[in-house]
Amino acid sequence: MDKFEKTVNEIRKFNRFYTVNMGFLNLDYLNMEYSIVETRILFEIKMNGTCMQNEIAKTLHIDKSYLSRIIKRFYKGGLVEKDKSKEDKRATFITLTEKGNTETEKLIELTNHQIRAQISKLDSDECDKLCNAMNTVISILGKGEKNEDYTI
């Protein structure tokens, strides 16, 4: 087994552990009506205030058609406002509504609570080790990306 094969297997092992351990695959993720993808889209909009739909697709590596359907559902649900660019009619600016902001804040709090529950038995040294390990993963796999993109 070469170094890449071992690394692929270890990343897959970690992903299996992490997605199950954090509850990302649960049908009732955070006991909300939003999938993990939808939750991440709401977080992205909140982080940026107003953002362009195509930038969300690019940042999150989401198919534009899939994102468009999600944004349409958010719009119908009163979570986002959409505004066409005056300069380029193909471009759409997305902003959270008051309802969308409230829902996203609730999701952030639920996520924080879920994470706290997972790490509640760790001591300070273990928390430091965990943070260092995660930052190491980001610095190695995120070469050339802005690390602040991963703050939420």
C-alpha cells in the first residue's frame, strides 16, 4: 500500500467516524427541518451578509441547479430575499430575512450545543490537542484557501 492509499483510507475512516459521531447523517439533524447542506448554506449567507448565489455554489462546491432549488425553497419559506444585479441580470444577490437570521442563529446555537455535548468530557489538554489537530488538517488540506472561510 503506497502513502496515498494509506492516507485515503485514513481520511475515509475519519470521515465515517466524524459524520456518525456528530450526528450529521441523522434524519432529524439538530431536530430541525434543514439538511446539513441547507444548514451550511444558511451559515454561508449569514457569514457574508449579502452574497451572490454563484459565489455560494463556488465556495461550497455545490451544483448550481441544486443550490438554486434550495434557495427557491428558502425564498418561499421567507428565509431569504433575492435581488437581481442591476449590472448583470444573471447574477442574484441573496440576503437572510429576519426570519432567516433567527433560524440561522437557532441552528448555530443547536450546533454549538451538539459540539459541547460531544466534547464535554474532555479536559483542557485534550481540547488543545483536538484544536491543534483540526488546525493541522485545515492547514495541510486547505493550502491556498483562506482558513477564515471555515470559522462557522
